[in-house]
Amino acid sequence: KLCLFSGLDNKVTVYPLSLEEDVTVKKKTVGTHTSYTSCCTFPNSDQQILTGSGDSTCALWDVESGQLLQNFHGHGSDVMALDLAPSETGNTFVSGSCDKMVLIWDMRTGQCVQSFEGHQSDINSVKFHPSGDAVATGSDDATCRLFDLRADKEVAIYTKESIIFGVNSVDFSVSGRLLFAGYNDYTINVWDSLKCVRVTLLYGHENRVSCLQVSPDGTALSTGSWDYTLRVIFRYNR
């Protein structure tokens, strides 16, 4: 019943989802970083918030008290994205940064348990494979990559010579076979995650595609853009 907001004011703010009261009166600032807050999510319930920031840290906050529960230090530059491992316990998450690194964290200890490198520029998006055994990333170096946690290495790169624009957002189909990526050239590339080939190219936006997400049942893909529009594409359930 809560909605999260974060931004250039360094804060993460919670708003109640209600039509019966003035939500601006009920809003609550939960935590404050020392630089802009780039990303945030509820890790296990609406009792805690996980954030990433331009101050190069991630942080875990208690919603009720606003107390900082855990700080995650390890990146050397702005944290741009994070994602939770798809498990019931939800004790692991991944972060991507402008330091070109992908870090895997234990939320209970605050320790980095695994790290990956390979990108040549800022990492803007990270997403766990539905199996939880791999992580996909999107970067300003115009590539998406797949890092396998069990093999402890990069196992795939998704790129073409004709692609020269950065990637802002990535997400998997429900099976993990397709990887969707939103680019600065206004397009969405759909990749076969196993064969590393582009399946199709989606057009429609008139500015960079800043975010995208597959619906929980896998039947639709939603996209957001700097052209001030949101779009929904149906029948993507592979």
C-alpha cells in the first residue's frame, strides 16, 4: 500500500496509495544519502527499503523508524541500479555502478560476496535471471552482458556493430530466454539470451527508452521514455 520515490534531493520518500486522503500530507522521508538517490525498492516487505546512490553506496532502511539498518560499501563511483535475487528469503541483491563493476551483496552482513567486471563504461541497469543463477546488465558502452554466479564469470555479451548507443534498462522474459533492453536510440532490442542474437527490434518511442519491465505473467512489456510516454506491448511470454 506504499509507493517509493527517490531523486536528486538525496532522499527516499514513501507515499501511501490512497484515494481517500491527501497523500502529500502523509508522505514520509525514510532515509537520506549524501548524494542523489538513483534507485530504490522494497526488499522483502514494505517494512524496509533498499536504496542506491550517487555517493557510491547502497543502504537498507527501516520504514517505520527511518533508521539506517545496513550500509553497503564497495563501489568506487555512483550506484546506478540494483535488483533483488528471486528467492523467498530475499537476502541477496546485485548493484551496478559507474565504476563499471557489478557487485553481489549479502543483505544480512553488508558484505560483497561476488564481483564482476567487463563493461567499458557506466552500468545503468542490472537484472537477475529468473533462475537466480545469473545477472544481466546494460551499459553506456552499448552492450548488455550476462554474468553467471556459479561459473563466476561473464558468459555472454549482447551487441552488434551497428549498435552504438547506451543501454538504460534490461529485463528478462519469465523463462529467461529473452532479454529486453532499452537504448538511447529510442529502440528496444530483444535478444535471445542463449544464442546471443537479436530476435527483433521494437520501435515507437521518440526519445531514449529510460525504463522497461516485463509483467509478472510474462504477457506484456511496459516501457517508459524521455518522450513523456509509457507504452505497453502485449504477447511477450516466451
